[in-house]
Amino acid sequence: MACGPGDLQSLTSPFSSAKLGNSLFSEEPWFQACGHTNIACKMVKGKLVEVGKWPWQVSILFLGAYICSGSLIHHQWVLTAAHCLERSKDPKKYSVRVGVQQVSGNGTWLLLTRIVIHEDFHNLLSQDIALLKLRDPISWSPLIQPVCLPNTKFKLSLGTMCWVIGWGHKNEQG
């Protein structure tokens, strides 16, 4: 779906009553299954944009500053790259923002209680994977959904098209 003139849709924000420490968003009927989106067109900073296209994408912050993206895989777990967490292993220094469409967007900030880095991670070339445990479980909403994980026997064929999402650099030069 690409947003164009006449495509503006109403998607009410689930964040207006969100508070840390409580169940953050309405549970059902939004959740259907992992990997589902709730795309709508919305005005953001004067431009018509898609929202809800990647509802599992989260923003990971270190001392309040954006450092990496991650993916929601469970009500209390985020999957990310281990190299994103090399600044510190203290979960109190990190937070996660969910329900955001752009790195500077508003969303709900969530605190962490645990960081799990793959035991064989030593560089960017192998085992660059980590899990973040959220302090409080979140509930699914139109803009907050889990991503699907493949089963352990799944193998990609050469030439398979895939999506990569994040708010990082598009190439090595920046």
C-alpha cells in the first residue's frame, strides 16, 4: 500500500492512556497472528505516510538516545543485534520505544530487566544476536504486533527476496 491523495484513514492512537507499569494497550481484537500489519495512511509532519506497516519494529535507546532497532517477538521480549549492546550490559541504561513509525516518533517507552547476548558473540560476523526482556508485558494494538520467527529447520534459497527494516544506514558509506 502506498499512501496518496484521498487515502487518509483514521487510526486512533492507543498511546493516549498508556502508562508504564500497567497493561499498556487493549488486547483483543487487534492481534490475529504474528507478522500481520494494520496499515493505514496518516498525516505525519504534513506528509501522508503509511503507519502500521512494521508493527514489530522497536527503537532501542541507550541513556535516552537511539542506538538500534529491534523486533518484538513476545509480550516481554525483543530480538536485536548483540553489537547494539556493547556500550553496557546494564539493562537499566537501555529502554525500548514501541509503536513508532520513525526514529524520532512518539511512542511508549518501556524499561528493561534483562539482556541476553549469545554466548558465542565476539564480533559482527557471527552470533550477532541478543534478547531484551521488557520489565512489563505489553499488549498488542494496531501499531504493536509480534514478528514471526522461522522454525529451526527453515533454510532460505539463494535469491530469495527478503525485507530488512530499521533506522540505520542504507549502505556502508552512510
